[in-house]
Amino acid sequence: MRPTTVFRALAAFLPLPVMALFLSCTGRMERPSVVLIIIDTLRADHLSCYGCGRSTSPVIDSLARAGVMMENVSSQASWTLPATASIMSGLTALSHGARMDVPTGNVFGMDPEMPVLPMVMKRNGYATAGFFNVYLLGADFGFHRGFDIFSCRENGDGLADSTVSAAIDWLTGLQDDRPFFLTLHFFDVHDPYDPPPPFDRYFTDDGAGGGVYWEFTPEGGVARPEQRIHLEAMYDGEIAYVDHHLGILFSSLREMEREREILVVLTADHGEEFLEHGFVGHGRTLYPEITCVPMILAGLERLDSIPSTALCGQYDILPTILDLCSIQAPQSLEGSSLLDLEPGGRRSVPASGINTGADFHQVSVRNGGRQLIWNADTDRMEMYLLDTDPLALAEVPPDSVLLDEALIYWSTPLRWDPVLLEDWRVTPVLRDLGYVK
Ligand SMILES: [Zn+2]
């Protein structure tokens, strides 16, 4: 089927903004423009297209129907800094080394010499812009590199409407015929769960009366587990709010009638816990509520050849975008282009990177639907079969092959030289964001 025919066939099922965006794709041969969307703290199973019982994401659902929705995705880390560094570098958390060392509280940003996606795009003729919304993804940590235009609302209070408006303003002002690479990072879904009206009442009728944060005991435990119902509803309201503004973004992309194809890649840095394993938030464990993140690609005919069931990771995003843009990838990446994956491949995808709690030396290895979590300090192993137990609630005997792979991964040497941040602002800002107690 010719691409135009594909998009017209999809049109009957798509909301107007998304439908219009993809009707603009006609298979032209120039390098596509690229929009990379990172929704902070978005676990996959709270999107309708990934099985959420609520209609949280009609626009994202349409994106998934128009393109390819990867069904088995593992984040490379449990929190923002290392996970987003993996998205931007194509490397595992151990290789790029952007992290927090829990015992000392030392925080390391990305090596300024490490190739990152916006740098590669810029060097290959792309106009680049990045709009981010948390200090951890600011210039101090190296996330500005390669962007012609870069902004970061460091205290995390930038809402989706302002992020989308800034992106549309930048797109509208583009003066030349270069393709563009645009990254939008949304922090709305991260706590506090306080979506603007009317989204605060989309999935609950108790409004702000139920609070927007968890309440904790003096010892750090969850004081009121019954808050889960309200807070999950508010979390889902945040998703619906971001989804609404993505519709505005996609509509504007169509109205601009760019003379190129537009590849859209949507993902998250990590998920969020709602007491599935006794914890809330993120950064403490590598269970599926943290590591199972969405990954959706749309806008190009070549996406049809990607096997949606293949296991993939965030570190595949860089090589995939470069492959689809016919750009040479940096050497020695650990991620792979999704176009090179096999539907039934026996690939394993690792994760690590904890920023809180005593058990911070954890490794996860996914292979197909199997997940092994190994604690390097205690040698404790947990094994789950996610195909039948998607929330990892029933342990099964550990797999020695996956354990070997976890041990091999844990011995991965640093490939780059991450930068220790000694800036006085680091600790206060991270404390305000809840990352440092
Ligand atoms: Zn995050």
C-alpha cells in the first residue's frame, strides 16, 4: 500500500489533529524532520493504547494506530537523569555514567565529549531546538549540547501548554529549508499530581480535596495507602492534560505544511510506583511499573517493517532515529535500530540506576517476557514472567542465563567520563524536586 493510501485509510479512525499530521506524509525522499517527545514519569500501562481502562490518551492512541507501538520496552534506568542520558546517547546507564551515587549524594552529568542525539542531528544539517522542564535535564548536566535553541524550566513548574507554545513559536519562526529536530520534555505527569482544570476531575470527583502528594509517616512510610485511588486518578488526569496539548502540537505541525515528512517518536524516561511493591514514586526499584515505558513512532512508511513485539529499550531511540534519517551513528552504541530487530529475537535489555534507598546496586535484565532483578549487594535475585504476570507479583525460580547476563552487564566499564557537579545549587534544587532527602 502506498503511504498516502495508508494514511487515508487511517483517517477514519483518527482525531482531526493527528489525522491531519499524517496525511501530510507523502513518502518524499528528503531527510525527515523529527519530533522527539519525552513524557517524564509516564508508565506505559496508564495509556489507553497500552491497556489502561481509562481513556487517558486519545491523541497518543491515534499516534499509535498511525504508526508502530512497541509492546515490550524497558527503560535503562529508574529515574530522570540516567534514563534520559540513555535516550540521548544510545548507551546504558553504566556506560554513560550520568547518575547519583547514593551514599555520597554526588551527582554526575554527561561527559561533554560524549556524542548525543541533538549534536549528531545538528552536525548533519538539522535546525535543532529542545524544550525541557526539570533541572536534571538542564545545561549543568549537558542536555543543552547540540540544540540551537534550548530552554529548561529548572524548577519543574513548566506546564504542557507553555512547552507546546514555545515549540510552535520556534517552528513558526524557522526561516530556511533545513529539516528540524525538535525535543519536547513534559514534566506534568511527575508529582505533584495536580492537573489544571478540568483535567483534575477527569477521573475523580473529589477534586483537590484528596491532595496532590502522598502523605508519609515520620519514618518515611506511606501514611495513607488509601490515597492510591485518588492519586492514580490525578496522575491519569495529568496524562490526559499532556495528551490534549499534544493534539494542539500535532495540529500546528499540519497547519505549517512543512515540505518534509515528520517522524514523531514518543517515549518516557521511567514509570511510577503506586504501591505495587510497597513503594511510591520512582528511583527506588526496577519493577515493571518503573521500567515498562511507552515507545511509539509514527510518520514514515519505513516504520511498517519494525516488529512491534520485539523487546527494545530507550537506548535504541538514537540509533533508530539516525537510521530513519540516513545518518551515520556514532561508534560503539549499545542500542540498536528498531529496524534491525527480529520479532522473536533472543535479545536481552538491561537496566540499572537507582537514586534512593539502601538497595541502590540493582540490575534488571529483560529477555522477551522474562525479567530478572539482581541486587549486587545482597545477591538476592527475583525472577518474573511478565507475559502472564505483567506487574511482577509472583516470583518464579531465577534463570541462570539471565543472571549471567546481569553479572556481565554489572561489569560494564564506563565508556565516558561523567562530570561531577559541584555547583552549590545542585543539592537544594534536587531536594526541592524530591530527589535528595
Ligand atoms: Zn523522570
